[in-house]
Amino acid sequence: MAFSKFLDPKNDISFKRIFGTEKNKDILIHFLNDILGFTGKSAIQDIEFLSTIQDPDIAAKKQSIVDVLCRDSTGAQYICEMQVAKTKGFEKRAQYYAAKAYSRQADKGDQYQDLKEIIFIAIADCVLFPNKSEYKSKHTIRDEDTNEHNLKDFYFIFIELPKFSKTKEDQLSNIVEKWIYFFKYADETGEEELEKIIGSDLIIKKAYEELNRFNWSEKEFIAYEQEIKRILDEQAVFAQKLDDATEKGRQEERIEVAKNLLKAGVSIDIIAQTTGLTVNEVKDLI
């Protein structure tokens, strides 16, 4: 693919710019309707953005817990999350955030019958469910015996980008695939490919234009680059911890071998040569 003027929509800064701002709520509405398959009377017409800070313990720190949280005219709430790396228990975190949003609807009168549906949509740049082959999975609460859908207030959609196998714009056959392609390849997309992707879809075009690096101020672009640095720093720390753990494991193996050789009466010099330990390290095991 040609050099792209578009930034990466998976970046937290750009993701929230496109899907979490009042000026672009038409993009979010379009995205939600497309991913959820809402059409006609069931289509979302308008949304209201809600605070993404769900935990009062961290509210003072102004930290966002979910990327985008909004509510439509029926009261149903939508959580949109961009997950760039595999983290332990992400599926449990998704359920926790959904439950938080659900419980926050209850007032002091405990009017449980008024609680509205929570729909959680996660776009993951990693594999969340290794045993599933499809890039998009839908999860609801069902009766195990009859498959009846009586508990309807929680609905989860997980989109796993690595599982999306289409790599060319002329392979895209529907609007959902256009969105997935957008997330996976926008920062590699050139002008020629863009025209084929957009077609007559002006909202998709607007989403790409929001990623146009030439439409970003210097301050906005610095924030974008700082987010990249933060992710790289986290990855470097993780890699170092992994290296440290690996080296610790090797050292423990060397020590165990040395102890066994000592028991067998092997000389300290030979043990040091065999295990890579120093002579003093071997002596310390006696």
C-alpha cells in the first residue's frame, strides 16, 4: 500500500476524536447502526454522550475507564472500547464495565423495571478468543435448554482485527467490512484505495478525514504521538519483565543442576564450567 496521510484509528487519541466527540456523533451513530445491524425504525437516530468515568474512586484523577459511553433516545446505553493489546481478563472487564453502567441507572427508589439495555462493543487489535474463527462474535444471556433470550439487557460484540483476512479494498462486500478495514488499515491507505473504499458512503469518508494528519493541530498531534510513546513504553517494560523472568528461571535451573552435581561429588571447577555459574556462586551452595 502507498504512504498514507491518515493516522491510526486504534490510537486512543484518534479513536476518541472520531467516536467520542459531539461534532462527530454522526460517525458514532452510523458505526453503531452498521455494527449492530439496526435499520428502519430500530435505527439509532440520536445519542447523548455520558461520562466515561465510572468509578468514583478515580473520578478525581479524571481518568477514563471506557473509551466511549453514550445513550440513545430509548435509554439504551452503548460502550465502545478500543483494545490494542491482549490483557488478562479483558472479557471479565467488559462485563464489569457493562454491569457498572447498568447499575448506575438505578435511582434511590430502586426502579429495576426501568433499567435499560447495555450494549458493549469492543474492537480488539489482538485475539481474545483463540478457539473462535470468526472476527466478529456476539454474546447474549440465553436459556441453556431452550436457547430462549429472556435476559435481554446485556449484549456484547467483540471484533478481533487479526482474524479479519481481507487485505484489499476491492474485497470488501459490506459496510461492516469497511469499518473493520478502516480500523485495521486506515494508516496504510492511500488516496486511490480510499476512493474505492468510500463509494457513496460519506460518513466513512468523514471518519477517514478525521484521521487526516494535515487536519490535526500541533497540540493534537503531540498528544497522538505521546499515546504511541506510552504504548511503546508499556511494551518495553513488559518485554523487560519477561526477559528478567526468563533469566531468573534459567539461573534457578543452573543452581538446581549445580546442587545435584555437588551431591554427586563433581568438582567445583567442573560444575562452574558446566552450569555457567561462577566458582564463588557454586561454593555458596555448599
